[in-house]
Amino acid sequence: MDRDNRILSGSVLIRDNEIREVENIEEGDFDTVIDAEGKIVMPGLVCAYARPYQILLRAAPLKVEPPSDFVQILQRIWWPMDESLTNEDTYNSTLAACMEFIKTGITFFGGSYSSQSSISKSLDNAASAIEESGLRAFIGFEASERNTRAEGARGMRENIRFLESRQKKTFKETRVRGMVGLSASFTVSEELLRHGKRVANRFDVPIVISAAEGEVGPYHNLEKFGNRTMERFRDIGVLSSNTVLGHCVHVNRDELSIIEKTGAKVAHTPMSDMLNATGVAPVLEMRERGIQVGLGNDGYFFDGFENIRSLFLLHKLLSRDPRRISPKEALKMATIEGARLYGIENKIGSIEPGKRADIILIDSSSTPTPVSRENVMDYIVSTVRSSDVKTVIVDGDIVMEDRNIKTLDEKRAIKRSKKTAKKVWKNLNMKRGENY
């Protein structure tokens, strides 16, 4: 995934958490040697937009009238869940999400959190779980004013507090860094948007906004402000090269021009958008315009390779052109281009000397067809499953070896997550007067 898209046979030398040499490495006295014969060695996957806590609602038997559109999904499921979470729930759900990220080859994610009833220090609980897992992440609290203005102010204070606690730590000193999170445009005022942008500029961190996911976004902005979503963001001054826009499904060509001119970036979430039936983001046109696009999951389907395949297939179907989105493009969006969204493409996203050693090893021995330099990208996109990821290395540390996570107790993480999920399900059903 380097600038020349090289596919090499050889070795990778890691020293002091960095990749030092690639390809032809002379024999020497090394502390650890990993035999990768017959395996694919590639950069760890990047999940550019995630809500780790939403893992708790997987297959939840909620007693609600089935939502018919995106707004009803928010009102009946996601927002009530956000308002029921405690800090302990945030920790437990993040631990479970990190376990799945590791198992599926994801070594970095951008995580947005939204526990509206327990905002204070929620990011500390998330960070503790991520640090325990050994993964790398940018995290922020998704400030929202959907209930009150005061709620949005508390969310932004949590972002500032966490950023202040981390600002003196370098990229080498901590794997978990802060960002500014903002909820959907129809839940935030102009004042909060401006405040979020000022904070992001002050700390020189990304500002991540859920944008134009459903039709409610542009309709709300048109009705209240006379502008579509990106027009409003532009006029407020929130768009720049440190802005990451989640979703961007309902944007027109004028808005794409605005994104292009401001240098804002987009986190594409195909599986989440399909789940919520919101539509398909115009990713092909974005890429043609040179807009940076990374791949995210938005809390649904934590399997990195399932998300890559969805991206790879969806846009062929949408355009009715099997040539659209090549395997190489799909892999770049899931690695180096995802890193670009967060301004860390010089740190991670490819296997090159000088970068942090975030690497995964994939077993290709079970394939019924040969794997070679000529077809390895096609093989990864069309065939690799999460169970094929055997070894995960983050910052030079072996986080998973032969499918065994070395940094955390998997049974404990699953037990805590199941207990938390059951409690959350019960609370959501009880809010509707139902017995669980």
C-alpha cells in the first residue's frame, strides 16, 4: 500500500516499534522471528468511522414497532440506547468491539461515543478498554443538542477535557488520541458547530461529523437555514482538511464541489447505510473528484473484510459496471486512505520504513487456487475471511498470535459484554412498558 503499490516477497524488520527495513533483510540476531512463509503480510486495516458501543445491540430482541425510516430508527432504537449507557457500559462494549477489531485485522479505528446520560469521563473508560486491547484509535464524544443545548455543551467539555489530558503525549507515547465529535447536522446548532471547529483547530485534531446520512439532514437544513448540509457547513466554516464527514449519502453535485474545494474527507459506511436503508454515498464521483474516502462501519459489522467486500460489490451494482472499484482501490480505502482521513498517513496505513509497525498476517493455505503477486489483491478482497487473520501486530507488539489475543482475556470480555447487552436490552424494552 505504498505510493508505488508494490507487492514484495521477503521480510519486514521491526525495531523500536517501527518498520526499519522491507524485503531483503540479512540474517541476524533478532529477539523474535515470525515465520510468515505462505502468508500474506499487509498493513493493519483502518476503520475510519466507528461507534464501538453499538456492538451491544447486535441481534437485540427489542419490542418496538419496526421502524419504517431512518428517523424512526434513531428515535426508537439508537437514541434511547445512547441515553441508557453508563461509563461501565462504555468500557465493556469498547472492550468487546476491540476484541472483534483485532480478530478481523483492524488495528486502528476512529471512534465516536454517545452516552448522553453519562458524558463525563466516558472517553476515559473507552480509552482504558482500547489501551488494554493494544489497538490504536482516535476517539471523541459525539456532542449533540437533540435534547437540550446544555447537553451539547457537556459533550464538548468532555472532548476538551480528554484532549487536554492527552495533548502532551506524542504519537509514540500513546496509541489512543482525542478528536472532536459532533452528532448529525439536524441535532447541532451553528454555535456548537463553530465551537467544535475552534476546539479542533486549537488542539490540531480531526473534527468528525455525522453528515447527510438520511434525507432528514438536507431537509432539516433547507427548512431551517435555507441551505443543504454542506452549504451550511461551508458557511459556518466547519469544513477543512481536518474535517471527517461520516456517511455523506444525501449530497448533490454542488455539495461534492464544496467538499472537494474545502479539502474535507469522507468516511464511507456501506454496510451501515444498507442496514438503515438510507441509500448509497456517491463514492465513485467523490474519488473522481479527488476527495479522500476511507472505509468505516458505523458500529455495524465489525468484520473488516466483510466491509471491504461490501464496498467492492456495492458500487459495481449501483453503477451497473463491473469495472468500478478495483481490488486495489478497495484495499487502499481500508488502509492508507483511511489513515489519510486522520492525518496519520505518514505513521500507519502501509508497510514502509519509518512507519509504525501495524501489520497483520493472513493465512492463504486453505485457498483452492494459487496465490501470487499477480492475484494477491484479488484474493484478499474476494476470499479472505476474518478467521484467516492469524497474527496482528500493533506498534511492533504482537497483539494476536495464531488467533489467540495476547492482550486481553477474551472470555472475560465476552462475559462482560453479554451481561451489559442484556441489561441494555431490558432497559430499552422497559422504557416502552414491556417486560423483558
